[in-house]
Amino acid sequence: MLDELMKQRIEKIEELKKSGICVYPSRFLKQHSVAWIKENFKENEPVACAGRIMGLRSHGKSIFGDLKDNSGRVQFYIKKDIVGEDGFLFAKKLDIGDIAGIHGELFMTHTQEPTILVKEIKLLAKAIRSLPEKWHGLKDVEIRYRKRYLDLIANDAVKDVFILRSKLIKNIRKYLDEHGYLEVETPMMHSLAGGAAGKPFKTHLDALSIDLFLRIAPELYLKKLLVGDLERVYEINRSFRNEGISTRHNPEFTMLEVYTAYADYRDMMELTKGIILSVADEVLGKREITFHEQAVDLNTWENISFAELMRERFDINPDDSEADWLAKLKQKNIKVELKEGKISRTFILNLISDLIEVKSAHPVFITDIYTELCPLAKKKADNPLLSERFELFIGGMEVANAYSELNDPREQRERFLQQAKDEGECKIDEDFIEALEYGMPPAGGLGIGIDRLVMLFSSQPCIKDVILFPQLKPELEKDNACR
């Protein structure tokens, strides 16, 4: 049901149409941004600017307003003597939220406010709905996430987060391209869900009458490219996991995955450090940031052994059985999270995070992770119970995962079979094993969570604040009948 303000705006549209004015024209030649106007201000300079009207103040035969575009906000001034009777009557039909194009000249008011003296103003899109009453500070979190377009209009700081996100991704691409990596694309629909632990989304392809899964990771396809002699590849990819939603998890998320032939997990440490410091230096221009009200010094990097921590804190060793784990953790009053009767990977990740003391907000590489937790990683030569793998935590949050890739096809088959047995599955990825049988060079693989990296560099506590349209519960059903 239309409210009174919407009815009034629709009436204005009909009045404008009757007078021959196109309410939604095709184009406007915007020659100057607000930022350009302010940076290059010159009295009497002609300009052609366009944006959203964010304020209107009538004073008899004149109107002051504010025009906002992607780069900022500028004041404009409509004077009846200049635009004429018809032009002024037209201007009186403008509303806050309308998108307009302005031809005019620059002048400075007596309060030293850069202003456009309007010679002509064109309506480019009539806003039927009014902006939230407090458009200068939209606070309702549900509205902000669900109607991100309003959030972007109302809150400049939100726009800045997504500008930073774009710059961060561009910088990562630049860094990898300059280091000889090739950006590739791999399928988002897989016949088998693999490459990581996680519950997949299922779908069906009618054309081939087959069930498919939205990918939980692109890892196995990228490693097939190593088999195909592409020695340095990366993909900034969308992945999907049909699991919980939290401040750090969204079912649809963005990952960077990088694979380097003739390298191992130690090389991936250096690559990870190089990527993150490049973002800090070139995007932020600093290496000291704040996350969760903690100071994070990106000049300080530390390596910590997971195996040593588990032995020191819980007397747990890599050859202990799951029953041993449960008994020893119970002695320490640690509540264990089980999944289908087994200790879940999420629990172990949370345990790793909890083992890192709060003071360690700086980057920490967790190494010596148990081999049984790493079905795609190589074993350490001097201790097969530990893997050549690391997880990177910054500000207490996991942001990266890497390892020396397992390239022995027979051992990979055994690991897959054991994993399938543990998880109650009956299928393993024979196509990937066949690819390994043609020979994959030794390699290091790296995954970095882009969403979490943006959280870190923009000091945002929730993943929803760095994803333009995060997954939400559906709204109450609306009347979608044709009107």
C-alpha cells in the first residue's frame, strides 16, 4: 500500500510528464565529479555535474541544495532570475533522493562554501520512495545489510570499506602477476565435492541429468593445472559451504588460492607475508593497524608449533587416539564439539585459535599440524605424524592456510580412502588421482580468505560488513501480485 509521500511523488511524476518533461531520460553528459570541482575550484568555471540530491532548502525565489556523487558532496544554488519562471517551478518539484544533472558555474559563498550556480537542472531519475529519515546515519543493522544500496547512500564509511576491498583485490592481482603467476578460472560446479572440508550445496544439471555440487574449494582443479605444466597459477574464487553463519562465516565467500610448482610450505610462508605486506604498504600505507580494538603490528611475525602447544597445554601427542583426546581434554574441563560422533575440524580450528594468547595479535604461523588433519598435505620427513602445513592467524583470526602439496598418487588414494571411511562417504576423486599419476611436480599451495583479510584491513568485526549482499534470513513474504 502506497504511503502519502509516495503518492505525492507519483503525482509529481504525472504532472511533469504532462508538461512534456522526461522523468527518466537515457543519459546525461557528466563532465565533472564533485571531487574534481573541489580540487580544481575556480570562480565562474563552467561545470556539468550529476548525482543524488541530498538536501533542499527553499528561500523565497531561491533554492539551496546538496548534490552527492561517488566522490563527495557539493552545494548548488538555484535562482529564479537565472533559471526563469518555468525552470524554477520545475525545481520546486524536485525531492531529496532524486538524481539530477546540473549545468552551471562555480562561485564561493560568503561562508566560503564552493557552490554551483545552476544555469540548468535536469531530472535524471525521480525517487518515488523517500530516503530513511536519518539518511545521515542509517543505524538499523538489518536494513543496512538487506538494503545495502541505502547503506551506501547513507554511510560514507561503508562505501570506503568496499572501495578498500576493491583496491585490496587489485593489489593482490598486481603482486601475483608481477611475480610470474597466471590467473585462471576453474569450474564452480563439481561432480564431487572436494579440496577442503565442508558440507556442499547440491544442485542438478538438467541437460546432462546429473547431480552436481557448488564448489567448496577450487584446489583439485588448480593442482591439475600444475600437472599440465602451468607452474604458477592463482584464482580469486567464489566458494560455497552449506554450514553455519557467524561473524566470520558466510555460506558464499571469496578465496584466493595460489599454487607454485617446485616450492613447499616454507615458500608459501614467504609468499603470504609478501602479499599481506604489499596490501599494507600500497593500499593502507602503514603496517600498524587495529582489529577488535587490538593493535596489530604487521612488522612482527611469529612461528608456533601446534604439536608443542598441544603437548604443553593438554599432554596430547600426535599419535594419541581420539579417545585419548577426549579423555585428556575432559581432564582440562574443555568442552569438545563433535560432528557425527567425531571431533570436528571446526572445534580443532577454534582450539588452535584459543591456544594463541590474546597478546599475539601480530601474525602467527601455526605449524606442525597433525597429518591426520591434513589429507592433501605432505608429511614431514623427520616426523610423518606431522604435516608440512601452516595456518596463519592475525588478530586471533585465521586468514590463511597452506601446505606442501601431496603429489604421490598412491598415498593420496590411501588418504582419500581413510577420509571417506572416517566421514562415511563411499566416493573418492578418481579423476584427480589419475591426474597425479601423470606426475605433478612438488608444489606449495596457499589459500587466503579475502573477506577476512578485508575485515582485518578495514577493522570490521563482522564478515557481513565486508560483503555487499550477505546471506540473511528471508523477509516476511510481501504481496508480489501484479499491480
